[in-house]
Amino acid sequence: ESSEPGTTSPKYAIRLLNYLPGTLLRDLAQEAATYFTVGKFIADVARHLASFPDTPAIRKRDFRWDLTHFLECRQYLSYIENDEEKLKLVAEILEAYERKVAPALESLPRAYVHGDLNDYNILLEKGGDGGQQYRVSGLLDYGDIVYSHRVCDLAIAMAYVCMGKDDLFELPASLLAGYQSLYPLSKAEFDLLYYL
């Protein structure tokens, strides 16, 4: 940096960020107790979002990835090339959604939902039980928040839990048990969870 007249000093852009403590869920050992804790946390978030003040800017958002727009995925079936088995599976899932979920959606409770509860957006750290159990220390990325059906957030979280896993039941069941222990789904929501 120069203080001589007629010379210019270099200019720098600085970005200051705050960081939450914790480790991404995806980077932790995949244990049922951890997913039970995450399920309870997701339920607590849902409880709080249920009483979130009405926000017209969010309420009018219309995102394709909101599960209420799932049938719009039909327009992309042609992109599944050279794999008849996969195409058939996706078509069957869309048909099941159309038969079971679409007619029942309007009767389900609505609320603001995070919309992207995946293992890259949930932070955990060793908690207050002597440091052996994890507790959720942060939830990231509220960029996908929408006004939708409450059960959609749980369905999204459970789908992410299944990705890349051999056992598709233990961890999602633990997540669901944690959720149910704090903020139980209605029977109608529970019955549709599988199809979401």
C-alpha cells in the first residue's frame, strides 16, 4: 500500500460470515439415536413454523420442488432414456401420487415448511448429556421455504435419509419416531407419508 500522492492503494472486498458450531449430519456415523434426535428437532421446527406469522411474499412462492407440484415431473419422463425399468418405476410413483396423495392434499394441515431438510443442511454437535449424544446445533438454507403441507418437510427429510443407504427402514423409522414423539402427524398425514 502506498501513501505517495498520485498513487492508488489496492482495494479488497471482504466478506464476513458467521458460522454455526457443529458437523453436517452427512459427515456423522449413521446411527438410529442421532436420527431420532433429528426427527425431534424437525418436529420442533414444524411446531414453530405452524405459528409463523403470515408472510405474503413466502405464501405466494410457487416452487416446482414443493411436493404439492410433484405431478409436474411427468413432463420430464422423456429424459429417462435407455432404462425402461426406471421409467416404469417413476411412472408408477407418479400414478400412485395422483391416486392417493393429490385428492387428499387439501384436507391436510398447511404451514410454512423449510423445504430442504437434507443432511447437508442439519448441523449437530455433542450435547448436554455428558457429551455422548448429539444435539442439533443448526439448520441451514432457508432459501426453499414455502407455504405447503406440514407433512412435506418430514417426507423430504425421510427421502434424504434413504439416499445411498442399504437399509431403507432403520434410520427413516428412527427419524419418524423422533418426530412423532414431539409433534404427531394426523392419521391422514401418516397414511400419505409413504407416497410423498
